[in-house]
Amino acid sequence: NPDHQTNLGMKLAPFQNLSQLRDKITDKSVKIADSVNGNYKFKEAEVLFKNAQEVNPPSPEEKKAMAEKLRKQAEKSKKGYAMMPIKMTDQFSNIWVTYRNGEDTIQITITNLNNKNAGMYIDEQSEFEQEKVQVKGVEMLHTEFGPAHVHDLTWVYESPDKKKRYAYNVHGNSDKISKESLMKIAESYL
């Protein structure tokens, strides 16, 4: 690393236990169900938590001191690089929750829209059709991906005080999950 550049890497936190996941997510307005669509049970989840530097960015002086510390470690190790752990917060960027019924899965993704870089997209080269639907008065975007006829439903939750916004996305991995099934799942989150 001759230019002495720092790079911030992150990894997903896995959860196999629903109670532990719920305990770790401190914003209790975020809903994580035991099961969805009747017979799809919680299987696992992965969470991308925000690190302390995202929540409270270091000053330019602190950044420079950290880079210097890493540079000295890299020189001492003779590897050309150095690494250090960074504290994680209880705030998340994304949560991916998987529910399973046999081989079929339903995945619910919760994206924290309070992030500066939050965004969602669909590869325009994919074959898909979209329509707006209403569930209990909430506007949602239904997407059907062809030719497999896999369905996906997305909506935004905003807290009453307007300080928190989360995008919920429900996705079935097979054509057994209909638009109507996704709408019933979404209704249980409202």
C-alpha cells in the first residue's frame, strides 16, 4: 500500500436464533416475524450493522492519527498492510431474514433508508413487470420477474415522528409464492 490508503471493510453478522436477533436490533419498530405465509418458519438472518465511524465520523486529525498508526504497524510487520478492528454499533444498514418451508424460501429484507447511501435498484436487463398496489392504504410496488414468475413486494415504513424510514422487501424464491401471498405477508407487518 505505497499510497498509505485506508480501507474500511465490513462483514455480515449471522443469526440462527430469532431471540438473539431481536435483542440485537434495538429499534423495536422494526418487525421480525416468527413465521410468514403460515408455514414458512424463521431459518436465519444476516445483518449489516453500522460501524462507529459511520455513526460518529472521526475528525481529520483522528483519521490522520489512525492512518499513521496503521502505517507503522504495516512497516513493523513487513507485510505492506495492517488491520485493526472497528467498533460496531447497534444501528443497522440492512437485515436479510430467511424463512423456509421445505426447499422453498421467502426472504424479507429491511433497508435503513436513513443512510446517506441507501438505495434500491433492479437490473434493467432483467425481465420484469411492475405495478403499484395498495395494502391497508399503504402504497407498495409489486414486481414480477419472468419467465419464472417470481414475485417481490416493496414498501416504505416511516415512524410517526418521521425520524426513521425503512424499506421492507418480501421476495419468494419460487412461483409458488403469489402476489396475493406477498400482500398478506405485507399486511401482517402493517
